[in-house]
Amino acid sequence: MVNSGFPSLGSQQTEIFAVPDPPQHPSAPDLMDRQLKSPGHNQEALEQARVVQVGAGGLGIWSALGLVRAGVRYLTVVEMDWVDPTNLHRTPYTHDQAGQAKSHAAGEVLVRNAVKGSQITSIPLSFEEAAQRFTLACDLLKVDVDSNATRLAAAAWARKNRIPCVITGIDPKGG
């Protein structure tokens, strides 16, 4: 874990988790061999994409995990919540991460699971506050939250900044 260079957030310090490319024998096939064989797939574009993942709960952490395992190298996780023991049965978080900021716990999980060199930035704030305090430079905004207010704020921000936005979520009230 490296100091991010972002301003201090007190107990909500932003962190950057960095992972180098794993060693690979010259005769071994590329880790992304199957993806590279898919017609129209552009692995280089995927690896260079800057993705902001909003939400690291039961939906967002799995989405982020899929992104880093597919080869996304630059991922920022924005999540204001904390890991609660009730999260453990539906997420890859562990008992020792209970009480930790979900964005930081997500960074730890993602770094352990990245198959390519990656830079994971964690911001333990609401999306609205993170968008006000930081320049969220990205090529894709991925939103996986239960809050309709956050979904709407993210969609408005993405539209204003001309960034593609993918939103998924479950409304706890069934709406």
C-alpha cells in the first residue's frame, strides 16, 4: 500500500494499492489468451481503461473483482460504508476486515486477485463527496449501489462529464 498523494481525509484516508505485473515465462501463453481470441475484443483498451467503481458491497465488490481479473489495471473504488460482519456471507471480505472501510477492504481483495499489474485507489467517501473533492478521471463509471439518490447523482455526473455509465442495483424497498 502506498500513500496516494490525495489530501488527508483524517480517519478516511484515501489509499492506493499497487501490484506489479506477475512474472511470466516466455513460452507460457498470455494470461488473457482466451479473451484475445474473442472477435472484436481489445485487451489493450481494457487494460488502459480507467474505471471508477461506485459501491463495494454485495454487488460492487464482485463487479470490481471481475474487472481486475479481466485485466483492468486502473480502478478507483468509491464506497463510504464499513465492512460489517453481516456482509461476510455475500462478499469476499473476511472477519479481520470487519470494521474497516469497505473501499480499503476492497483494495486489499482486488490486489490479491489482480492477474495483471494494477493500481487500485480506494476513496472511503460517498460518490457525491468524492466527486466534489477529487478529479475522478475515468473512461467508465460503474455504479453498484442500493441508493437511488446516488444512482441519480452518478448518472448526472457521468452525463455532465460525457463518461459512459453502467448502473446496477437493488432497491431495498422493492421499487
